[in-house]
Amino acid sequence: MPVFGFVAAYGRGAGEAVRRALGEACGKAEHYSEGLAAAAYFRTTQKGRGVKAAEYSDGRLMLVDAYPAFEASSIEDARGLRGFFSAVMVSGDGLVLIRDHLGCRPLFVAEAHDLVICSNAPAFIMNAGYEPTPALPGSITRLGKHGSTVETYWSPSQRVVEGEASRILGLLRSSVERYVERGSALFFSGGLDSTILAKLCADAGLEPMLISAGLPGARDWTNIRNVAKLLGIEATHVEITPSDVSRAVELLRGVLGRLSLMDAAIGAVFLLQAERASELGAGAAVAGQGADELFGGYMKYERIAERDGYEAVQQALWQDVMSLHAFSLPRDVLACSLAGVELVLPYLDYELVDYALCLPPELKVAKTAGGYVRKHILRGVALLLGLDEVARSRKSALQYGTGVQRVVERLVKDGKARLG
């Protein structure tokens, strides 16, 4: 399977760094001067509204990974862009790196001695012998002979809102209608986040193609069947084998470099689901990533609330949301890109993110007589949609509900899979 990616470098040895970075997968390399080089190898289905392109004009090379697509001429005015994107402008003055508000599309950079190298795949920077650092989200970074500057163009509001489930529902519905294409795949676990998205897509007439994955006998299967039946939508099942997981982990290492056990498990599920989506003709896949961080879905938030109070919960939620750009989102986007599928993330539209971050943490991790209820206000959204049963349910995390985490652990222990 061809590798997807781009690399650009500025400084002494730029051409050699680019060649080492992409190795055998190297596409056409552009050398603008002794100290400036870039190369790109793009593989995409071209079925959806995303764009992966290397466009040369006016002495500049634009390396773009975006969804929805936008005109290359608008790259520098990131304030006017809405969606998910990373882009690098290569010119005689150096490199300009741009990333969307939360870093939903991957972009990494390394600076060492007289060289700067950047790529959308951290493994490519490692191949060149450097250590990748995630480019800042919501920012324009300029790197060149006059030094480096970072201009922040987006950051969340600091206001506090009362919080209404109806407001969240309206913002999420608008996000779905803005980003989701008709006939897109939807990664479906039968849990709160993906079921809300499936319902909204179906109500909007977008005819989502539900795709679920897991090992035979995985704990999620029964719930997936029951919830799909409740929605009146048939789910396509991807039965995963240990050999599937081993192959997926090896492919992921080719773009991500190092993996934790959790990252290997989640990334493998995304890649295998994306491959099935591509086989079925979908150019885009919808997922509920970000909902746990925005609305307090992890068990750790309960523990923080009990131990340190709600102010600490709010700090943890902000930190987790603003850290998604570092690896979690690049992992999932690149996993799907390997299969030629665009990953669409309706929960992470910037209006919804801005509103959700300003909600009181008590509405996310609500304390009741029976204990804490995580994602409390999002369960209110499910109730407004008539998904009462789903609003009351709890589900295991993806890597456990699919059974893939245990397989990865066994493969690593037996020496059949490498993570670093």
C-alpha cells in the first residue's frame, strides 16, 4: 500500500533530509535553492470533498491536506477558513506552517542546527533523523532565514455559559450538515457519541453507512446490533483477526513512528474500518472523536471531581481538548488516510468546541445520588433526539469493546508486532 504524506525542509542539507524522510515512497522533489526542498506523495480516493494536493504557483509550493477543500490562494488568511486542515507554503523565504483551530489535521516540525523539517507524518521526520514536535493548532508559524514567528489566530473563549442541551444539539446538527457528505461511512460503536451522529445524519437524509468492528465475540457486538436496530439502519460488521491487527500496526508505524499500546489498538480499528469503507465506495468517514474530552467522558474525570473538585475537572478538560493535536487526532486521520478515506469530525467544529469548553464542568460530570454521570449534558442531547435507551447506557472504550487492545498486547508480548 503506498504511503501518503508530504515533507518540506529549509536550511543546510534540506534536499538530503527530504530524501531520507520519504525514502522509497518519495514522490516528486522540488529544489528551490540550495537550502530549500520539498516532496510530496499523495494517495487519495478523490471521492469526497477533501483535498490533498501539491500545487506550484507564483514561486511557491502549497502542500495541503484539508477537509472540506479550499483554494490554495486562501491559505495565508487562515482566519477565514472553516474546517479541518494543515498546510505548508514553501517559498524562497522559507516555510509557512498553518494548522486548523484544534489541529484536527496532522502537522509536525523539527528544528535542529541549521535545518527545519516539517511533515504531516511524524515517522517521516524520524526517518530523516530528527525528533518531531506537533505544530501548534490555531496558528501560523513562519520559519526562515529571519528566524521563526508564531501568530495565533484562534483560541477558545473564556466566557462561562449556562449550558443547554438544545444549544449543543443545534450546533452539532449544523456541523453535521456542513461537513458530512451523503453516503459517508460512519464509525459506529453503539455508544452515545456515534449514535447521536448516526441519528443526526439519518434525520438530515445523508444515508450514513454504519461500519462497526471487533473481534469475534467482542463485548460491543450485542449493543451495536441493538442500537442499529433502534435507529433502523443496518450496520456493516468488520470482524477483526489478530493478523489484521498485526498488519494494521505495521502500516501505522510507517506514518506514526512510535505507538503506545492504546494508540496501536485505536489506530488499528480506525484503519481496518476505513479499509472497509473504501471497499464500499465511501470517500469519507464520520467519527465521534473529541466528544469524551469536550463533555467529560473518561473515568478519570470522576476521580478528579471526587478528589480535587470541579475546578480541577475544568482544567483537565481544557488541557485534554487542547492536547488533541499532539497525537490522538493525527493518529486517527493518518490511519484513515492510509486507506484513502477522509476522516470527518463533527464534534470538533470550532463553534461547538468553543461553546462546549465554556460549559460548567458540573453539567459534564454530574454528581447524583447514585454517583457521577459522565457526559451528562450530551445524554440530554440524546434524550432530545428520542434516544432514551442510549442516553442511559454506558459503554467500554473502543480499544476494549472491540477486543483489539488485548490482541495488541499479545502480539507485542509474542514478538509479532512492534510499537517503536
